[in-house]
Amino acid sequence: ADVLSKGGFVKGFKTHIPMSRKLADEYSDFVKTFGLGGILWFKIENGQIVSTTAKYLENEYLEISKTFEMKEGDVFILAAHDNRERLNEALGALRLKIGKEHFKVEGFDALWIVDFPFLEWSEEENRFVARHHPFTMPYVEDLENGVELSKIRAHAYDMVINGYEVGGGSIRIHRKDIQEKVFDIIGLTKEEMEEKFGFFLEALKYGVPPHGGIAFGLDRLVTIAVGADSIREVIAFPKTSSGTCLLTNAPSIVSQKQLEELGISLKQ
């Protein structure tokens, strides 16, 4: 409740695992590595809500169990944080950890992820920035209806197979007025728009057909197809974790002459 009152977020997911206090402590420690304070959880056992925090949150847990149509043995895990991205990252990693440890993947389970947030708040720049890039088409009705900036949706999409992102893309902005609106939202002045993207805005003025695209990662598809645990196992010459290539010994030292030819100066 304290997190929500401060504008934070509470999220969770349903699963079916042999939940125990020991396992819950392990999962709490896991999400703490992402900056969270821990997890809340409850399970349905003999038709009852069972949890170490049930006496405090039984009504809330009961409502969740009804909403998600929980059955005997089902478990619900929740977490809270004031930063939505960090919360998503932590719960996403926990979900994958649980899936790997308690479920056997058979076949191929594919789904589309759509309606991504168009904007995200940058603490560093103290303003909203484009989550993907500022040329992705936002939902026009969200712009026209004055939807809160953080809740504007984007016409962006990812395909996920067995928990791995294998491709993604978006519909692009093809209207000059919408593109200018987006630039204004992310803080560009009229002068900056003209200086940086004047050529683009000029082109949009003459009419551009609606367009978009998607790109798939062949190596990721192969990883899933052969059942490998890592994309590195299907790449001919994968780099090390430090980014070096054992085949070509790259990166290597370059000569001063090469740097001068490219107009590059190095600072110690």
C-alpha cells in the first residue's frame, strides 16, 4: 500500500509449483539482486489461502485467486517497486527461473507481445523519451484523447517462442503532424526539429504510405529449434563474455597512423 500511495507498482503472476517458505526465501533473495525488497506469495491448499502473510492480506489474496481462477496447488507471486521497469525485469527473470527449474518445455509455444508503452521516463534526462525510437507510430486515439504520457501505446510488436524473443518490429509514423507531436512530447523545440529532422518532415509533407516491418533473429530461431541453452552454441565464432574474438584475436592494437587516417584521437 505504501508503494502504491507513492505512485509505485505491484505486479505478479500465477504458477503451479511446490511452494514452501524455503523456496519463497530463495525467490525473495533472487529478486533482491534486481533491487526489489522481496516477494509476497500465497497458494491454494485444500481450498484455502495459505501464506505467511495471509492474516494481513487474506482478502486481497482471495480477490486475486478469484480474478485469476486459481485452482488447488496454484501459487501466486507478487512484488512491488516504485520503478516499473525494474519490477518488470525482476519478475520476468523470476518467471524464467521458475519455468526452467519446474517445467519441461515440449514443442514450441509462440505468442505476440503487442501494445508496448510508447514512452518511458528517463531519470538521467528528467523527461520522457521514446521507448523504442521516436519514429514508431503511437496509437493515434491515445494522443487525441489526452491519455497520460506513460500510458500511450505504441504500434510495436515482438514475437516470443518458448520465452525467447525471436523477432520484433513496428509500424512507422507516416504523418507529418503526428511526427511533430512526438518530437514535441520528447522535448524537441521547433528549431531542433528543423535542424535534426527537417529533411524527414519535409518528405512526410508530400505523403507517405503506411508502412512497417519486422526482423527475426535466425540464430535465436536455430537455438530454440535445436534445444540449445544459449545462442552462443549455434554461432560459428561466438565472442567471449568480454567481447573478444578467439578466432581473430580481436579487438587488437591499432597503429597511430591508422588512427590519424580516421581522424580519431585517444584520451588516457
